[in-house]
Amino acid sequence: MLSKLKAPAGANQKKTRRGRGEGSGLGKTSGRGGKGQTARSGGSIKPGFEGGQMPLQRRLPKRGFTNIFKIDYQIINIGDIAGAFKANEIADPASILEKGLLKRKKLVKVLGEGDIKVPLTVKAHSFSKSAVEKIKAAGGAAEVI
């Protein structure tokens, strides 16, 4: 019966009442330790804060640079494409993404790892030389988008 349901023994505990005398075990500082910023309500220190001292991340020298013109490709091997498509099909980024071979919609570069035996038309943003050779050897075509 639903009316007779009870929580198992030890499941429900009373809330600890803090700051109710030393005998309770949680008197005086109420489990907050000593004084200062962390003992106050809402008092917290940001990660990396060193008490006003110059933080380590600002003391260390900065090195290198980020090239803002770098083209970030998502790579896929020709062997993976060959295994997912049938002969004379068109393998473009949208259909490759649909088959679950790519993680997200991004620029695609095809590399020559693996073998291809069926003729395919592969459309991508970039190809390696070995990938183009293998696609053409199988009777397919490599088209740059």
C-alpha cells in the first residue's frame, strides 16, 4: 500500500544545528575554521588569486603566437570513406557527416591512409597527394570544393 511506505532506517537525518554551544561540537566558529575572508558568508577567493601578490600566470613569460590565418581542417582517411560508401556514389562533407564519420560541420581534408577499391567521387576542401592518387587509381574523382 502506498499509504504505508516508509523510508529505510537511517535514510532521514536531522539537520545539524550549528553555533549552538561548544558541547554540540559545532559551536564557536560553527565549522568555518578561523577568522578572515573564508569565514564570512559569500567570502570566496578566485582561482589563481595569491593574496595580492602578482599571480603566477602573470609572472611567467608569454611565448609564441597564434596564426590568425591558420585554416583548421577536420581530417578523414580515404580508407574510412571507402568503407562507408558504395561504388559510384558522391562522398561530400554533408554525406560523410550523415554517415557519422565526421564530428562536426567544418572544413574537411582527405588523407591517403587506407585503401580504396571502388570508384567514388570525393568532394572535400583539401586533399593530400596520396589521397588523390588512390582515388584516381580506383577510377574515381577528387573534387576540391
